[in-house]
Amino acid sequence: MRIEIMKDAGELSRAAADLICDAVRVKRDARLGLPTGGTPILTYRELARRIGTDCSTNIVYAIDEFAGVPSGTAGTNSAFYREHLRISAHAVHCPDSGAADPEREIASFAEAIGAGGGLDLCVLGLGVNGHIAFNEPGSRRESRARVVALTPETRRAHAQAFGSLDLVPALGMTLGVADLMAVRSLCVIVQGAHKAAIARAAIEGPRTPDVPASWLQQRADVIWMLDAAAAAALSTTRTSA
Ligand code: PGA
């Protein structure tokens, strides 16, 4: 794994935007899996600033979505992308959170990614409970795209976006750990002191379903980008400088 420690969130977002733009420069129709959440917002702002310069439109896939609420509901990933990802909406593919059959919806979403040749780059966030996409603790290395029960931590983390905890769906749809591990390039962005303990567990702890992000240790080429606060508990002292 490559560990890059940035001094702050601004530096982290510029580095993540660089990585995304590089992927698009190398392949104009690069297929990108991009995360939602608080961490990537600055990265998307940086990307928006660069659009028209060195980073143009490409094809973006969600890596997870809530289930059981109409598409575009405040708090869903489709709403997040609309608000924060300032590229052509036609280029953003997201499972339909309102699908009547979420299992079929996420299975066909994953099939469409495969039929398109797979993802070239996937940027992941890290949940405080160690999840990647909605692969919650307990997710096996071989897990595939599926419907999952969201943990209380994950639901709490989204309460504000949905308006209240009660409004956060109980279920999510996610690409599986095995689907993510099959992506050509993988990067994880982690920001803030509240992620320090789980970042250490994911990077330096045992590989275990209890910390789904720890499965990423099996790929030597995964890039971890952390700000100094998130990296504070790591034994490594490598920096990006
Ligand atoms: P966050 O979410 O960026 O809002 O902390 C990360 C995640 O759950 O993937």
C-alpha cells in the first residue's frame, strides 16, 4: 500500500483531484467510482474548479446508494452527486434508491459496470466503523453487490442529511468487497481525528470482516491519502512531501 499523509484537508482534496484528473487524462472515457460523504466534498469542489481545464467529463458510477426512498430524496447519494459533482448529470450512474426490487437493481448496476469493462479508478471513503462503500462490518472478502442492513453508526452519520435519524433508510445497496477489489486503481481518502483509530485498524490491523477496509491490504497498489489528523495513530511517518 502507498500511504500518503497530507498536512490538511485542502492538500488532501487537491491530491485526490489530481489523481482523478490523471486517470481521465490517461483515458478520456475513464470509468470512475466516486464516493459520497463529507470527505470528498472539497475534492469535488476542486474538480469543479478544474473542469474545462485539465479534467473534463467522464463516466462516474456510484459505489453505493440507500434503498427504499425515491431517487433524489435529500440525503440519498443521487441527491449528493447532483449537489456536489458538477459534471454532466448524464455521466453519473447511480442505482435507483426507489427501485421496487433493490437486490435486482444493485445486481444489474454491477453487471452494467462489468459490461462496460469495469471501473478504471475507484475512490473510497472510510466509515468510522471501517466500512468501504456500504460494506458494513461483517462483510466478507468475496462479498458481491447486494442489499445490506445499515448499521446504527452509518445511519447516525447520515441523520443530518436526511433531516432526522428516523428518515434514514434501514437498507442500502452496495458494490461488494470483491467488486471493489477488482477495480484497476483504488484510492481511499480519510480525513479527521475521528477516523484515526479506524484508519490504523484498516491499514495496520489484521485483515478481518470486522473492518471491511482491512481487505484492501491484499492489494499492494492501493493508495491511502490521509490528512495529518486521520494519520495520527499510524506507526508510519511517510508523508506526501
Ligand atoms: P464521511 O463518510 O466522508 O462522511 O466520513 C465516509 C464513508 O462513510 O464512506
